[in-house]
Amino acid sequence: MIKPTRILMLMVYVIAILAAVSLLMPKEVKISEKQVIRFPQASDVLPANQPTYKNIDKLTDQFDTSNPKNTGGSKQNGHSKTAQGNDSIKSQDSTKKNIQAYRPPDSLRLKPELKIQYPEGQDSLLFPFFRALTSLQEKTATRLVRVLHYGDSQLEGDRITAFLREKFQQQFGGGGVGVLDIVDKLHTKTSFYQKADRRWIKASIFGRTFRRTNSKYYGILGSYYRFLNPATGYNEFGENEYNFSTPQPLFRKASYIAKPLKTTQIAASVSYRALASATPKQKAVQNIKILYRNQKAPFELRINVKNDSSIRVKVPVSDEFNYYQHKLTKPLEQVQIKVVGTQSPQIYGVALDANQGITFDNIPLRGSSGVEFTRIQREHYRKLIRTMNVKFIVLQFGVNIVPHVLTNYEWYEKMFYQQLKFLKSLDPELSILVIGVSDMSRRTAGGYTTYPNVPLIREAQKNAAFKAGCAFWDLYEAMGGKNSMPSWVFHKPALANRDFTHFTGKGALIVSEMLYKAILSEYDKFYQLYR
């Protein structure tokens, strides 16, 4: 039996040898412009001083919505309550003198790192969206104003978006939850539970369901759904081809062809049911829109609204995007939508909207870095934007690039710029805000530190935004900057998860409040000076 003292001595020798070897080896070897091999160092395994984490007490004090003093932003006498305090100065015209004299109300007086940034001389980039908000505030708007909030897994479960939607609807009117997907595998939303047939097959601009052979006529959620009809075939080009993305028995031969059904009519359904946790605003749905494109064959829509109404309608062939709208007379409890036909249309989602006001569509693209929008056919996308009256697009990406540490992100800047330029080309009245990557941490000796490439990715996003003529909001700095993520994780209650990447529900609310006040601060200035 080996004595414990000998085992301890052996461990000391091994550590000493590893430390000596690490001193002789370089920290990293650059093999190309984009690839670097990093060698383990003694500091990675030996004890070290714990990194200094940022103090976020002032941030949480200011933006924690459970704090009674942070309740500004509701409507009062037709104007923004945040613009009614004694500390705001009403302008008489839109001259430079008045711009310099303007002082925002206390609740919107933000530090520079919390404010929205613009390219030099282009601080009017959000004015088209602000004009739409003004028409809502002054009750002259004739259409629902729509905002698209694209992002990665940070947005899943309607996180961040739900709070923004609720706050803006309190301020400018509206209700409902915007466009919902056909299939929700996570079931993490707190407003509506949805259930869909297994017949639905998804195609999207990114992920496992992306194929180069997909139709490029995707919806505003970056996807479309079709159902499989073995009697007529699913393939986009009308060929009788079985799609093996549907559930298959084990050990089935690859040459298997499904037997045709006796009928060529197929029905696929989806239902949405309001949850007890849904807010009154979320339940305030006044119309249901089924978004589609059916260039091959007509189909039938069967809509059954619990305690309200039922309808069957024939939808003719159309080569362009369209939607069928079903108006409600009571608050929505549950609705089932069934699509029946010989060939499936492309179904882009179901919008649960109010008739007036504003709504935010929550669009998480898990795993995406925001460089896939150009996969959508341009004219079709333009039709989507204008038909749905989209006035504002918010893009929140970056965390999926961070784990792959490089020293140069010019390639990402170029790719992201191309996406922004593409989105800007859809409508001259479309405002776009880029949200920079959030802080992310990795384990090091003695604690957690910010990935060294986070600031580089942030700068690439900011440069791309400014070159494309888009506004930018720095979430990294808003969180507290370097080594702020551990403070969010270790906060009581936790504001971020133990993956040191994703926000908790509480943290998402604080991020939403910061973003809401950053946007409202700019709008308040616009409303006071330019209306």
C-alpha cells in the first residue's frame, strides 16, 4: 500500500514538471489569420488571485422593475409621462439651440454607456420609427405598428421581448403577443401554450431545417411550415419525394416510399391556449392573422375560437405573401386553426394582435450569429415588411461567436454589414437598432473572466452597424463591461445562469428595462423637439 505522503510528493513532482514545461511552451501559436492554437499554462491550473468583478448595485437599483421608484413610462393626458416631470424642458421649435437646451426627465437621464449610439451626424436614424410612435400617441395612426425583435437563444421563451412589448403597449396602446410560430418545442412562453400536429415540417434560414433546396420565400420568423401529403409528395418542386425529416421507425430502409393514402386531402392543425400566467395585455387579442403563401393549390382554413366563433373559408391560389384575418368579439381563450388541402401552402405563423397600437414579434434563432437574412428572397421580404407594417427591427446576436476565440473579426464585420445593408434596402422608412453582444465569461484560475474576444466582436458589430446606417446599443457596457457577467450570475436573486452566457428571467427584465429606457429617452427628445 502506498503511503499518503508519497502520493502527495508525487503530485507535487507532477505539478512542478507541468509548470516547468508550460514555461518553455508559448501561450499560443498562430497558424492562420483566423486560427490560433492555445497551449495550457500553469496559471490555468495553479491557484491565483480571483478576478475583480464589477459592482452592479447601482445598475440594479436603477433598473430593477420591482423597485417602486422605477415605474415611469405610463401614459398621462395623451403624452409620455416620462416627459411631464418638472425637470423636462418643452421646446418651441426644432432648432439646434433647443436641442442643446433639452433636458430629459429623471427616469430617462442615462449615463453615456447606457444610451443608444449613432454614426457621426446621423442621430436621426430612428426618426421613422419615432414618427410611427407619435402617430400612436396622438391617436392618428390607422394601422398596427409592428416591431421585429430578432436574436439568438437569449430571446427564447419570449424573454426580453415580452417586457418590451408590454411596456410599449402600456405607453402607445395595443395588445396580444404578435406572430407566433407553428411549432413550439420548448414551451417556455408564459402567455400562450401551443400544440401542433406532427405533420408540420419546418424549413428555416438557419439550423437543422435549412437546406439549399428550400424555397427562399421564408416568413418574417425566418421560416415556413408545410405538411406532408404522401399521395402528392412534399418536395418544393412537385416531385413525388418522401421527406425523411418526419419521425421514422428504426431500421427502415433508405429506399422506403410511403404508401399513398386513400384520400389526397390532408389536414394539419395548430392550437393556441391562453395560460393563467398571461397578462391582460397579452390576452387582449382582437384579431387572428394566418400568414401564408400558396402558389400551388387552393386550401381551406378552419378556425374554431372557444366561446367566440367558428368559420371555414376557401383560400385561392396566390403567388405572393398574404394573410387571412379573423376578428374576435371576446378576449381570446383558445383557438384551433386547421389547414386542409391536397398540397400544403407555406404557413409563416399566426399573429395574435390587437387592431391598433404596437406589437413586438419575438424571433429567436437558436445558434445563429445574424448572418442568414440574405437567404430570404428580397422582393418577397419587402412585401412581408410593408404588408405587416414593420417600422422597427432590433437585432440581438453575438453569443454564438464568442466561444470560438480569434484575434480578428473583420470577416464577421463584413458578413454582418451585408445583412444590415440587405435589411436597410427593404424599406427606406425602416429603422434598425443593433444590440451589441453581452458579456460572457469562462473559467480561469481562481474565478471567471470575460472572454478576450467579446470586445472585438462588439466592435465588429458596431462598425458594421455604423457603416450600414443603423443605430447601436452597447449591451456589454450597459451590463457593466469587463467581468460583469459573474456579478449577474452571483447576484441574489441570480440575474444570469451558471453557463455565464444567458440571462435568467429576472436578468432579462433588467436588460429589457435598460433597453426600453434607452429607446424612450431618444423618443422623448424627438417628441419634445421635432413633433
